[in-house]
Amino acid sequence: DTKGGGAFCFVEYGVEIHVKPGHILIGATPKNWHANLSPVDGEKYSIIGYYKKVLANPRLLEEWRARQKVIANPL
């Protein structure tokens, strides 16, 4: 049994997850209130991902890039 970890909670749902070393927890945390309920014992790594629908559509992406150029260089 490996010691360490910590308690993670999705506040709105009252769900507590006991995370142990070696566990991977993936959650839609920008959409859900969350918190550590106890100090983290050991190392903790957080990987943040960002997804925007416009980036998956080539036409919308090109329009977005064109708008960004106008904003960056107004004249």
C-alpha cells in the first residue's frame, strides 16, 4: 500500500474522491466547482487542457485568425 495522495471534491455533487499516488483524475473542472479537501501528501501534477469549438472547424478557424490580425494591427 503506497502512502500519500489527498481528497478531491466536486462541490456541487458532494462527490469526494480519494486520489492516491499513480491515480489519474480527469474532470471538466472549468464547468464544475472543485476543491482539495485535504493537503496533498506528495507530488501533484495538474495538466490543463483548453478546447474551443472554433479551432476544430477550418473555415471558422480561418475567420477567427483574420479577426485576430485586424485586432492586433488596426491600421
